[in-house]
Amino acid sequence: MTHIYKVTGMTCNGCKVSVEEKLSSISEIQNVSVSLEKSEAEVTMQKHVPVSELQSVLPVKYTITPKEDLNVFSSNAIDEEPKTEFQQLFPLLLIFGYILAASVLLNANPWRTSDFMFDFMGLFYVVFSFFKFVDYKGFPKSFAMYDPLAKAIPVYGWVYPFIEVVLGLAFLMRFQVEIALIITLIILGITTIGVTKALFSKKSIQCACLGTALQLPMTKATFIENTIMILMAIFMLLKIYSV
């Protein structure tokens, strides 16, 4: 069953992420989608959770009250079908496709595999960091929901977008690429561990790969994109050290 609640006290995307994280911690809740603009939370649950329990997990600055019952058996049921995984991830796939196409065109004539990979990784980091800076304040909390290092050391979440910018420029400018490849293996390896745990837990949380502005769900696509970058980094390091 799905219910819509009014949530007051939210002032930024950091608040939105905090409310989603706290409500998602309740075991009976399957999915939480919070709209900062509407001051609403759409909550899907396995069995009914009292408002008092929802309120108990939220910080005191937030107040949650029932607004509308969206149980499919009620008269207020939503007629719209839920979005498919492809529809939810379309922005991510579109951006990924643009980066891939740009990297191919830059190295098509003549074809240079190494330069293609460096350009792909560089554009990947620069573009993805841009979306993290769109809502810089909201990103660290969202990132800490699944990245082990950001959860243990909160400042890492604030620094991470800058790390991506530096790595992106290093690959595009072919500057200290060995160090950049090693750092890529470390940071994406850590993130992938967190993504894998999140996928196995089957909790519905927001993916911070494109920041918090696009509200992408955590899915296997996140794991795949990280794996592609890791494999590219391993391939390039092997190629460099085999010369």
C-alpha cells in the first residue's frame, strides 16, 4: 500500500535526503519518495505503519501528517502505472550514451583505444561531478547512504565531487594518469562495495551518481557503470606496466 504524507520543516535537499533515509530505516517500508517542492512524502509499505512510528524516526524539526491514501484498493488510487526501471534510469543512460559517443568521435580517425578510454573516463568524471555540484549541499548525505567511506568519514562526501573533477582533468590532459587510475580503482571499488550491499538489501534508496537533482534509484545500472570504469582502469594499468 502507498500513502502520501505532508512533511513540514524541510528547507533544502539535505532535509529531503534525511527524511527519505529516516523513513526508509523502518523495516516495513519498501520505498520512500520525498518532494521538497510539495513538502510531501510518498511512502510504500508492506503493512500499515502508524503515523506515530513514522514521526518517531524523524528529527524533531520535521512533522509528518497523513494527506492521502493511495492504496490501490481505495477510491483515491492512482491510475498511472509506475515507471519501469528503464524510464527511471533514462537520464543516466542518456548521459552515459553522450559520453560514449563523444569519446568514440574524438578517437575515430585513426582509432586509438587507449585515448578512447582516457577520454571516456575523463568525460565521465567531469560530467558526473557537474551534476553533484548542482545540489552540492544535498549530495554528501545521499552519498553516505551507501558509500562506506562517506558514511564513516562525512567530510569525504563533501570532497568527493572535487576528486572527480581532478581525476577527469587528469585523464583528459593525460597528466599523472597512473596515479589517477589507481585512485579510480580505490574510490570506485569502495563505492561498488556499498552499491552491492544496497542492492542485496533490496532497500529503495537514491543513487547519488548524478547528484540528488535527478532523483535516480539505486539499481544494477549503478553497479554496471562503476564496474565498467574499474575494468577500464585495470586494463590501462596492465597496458602501462606491460610496456
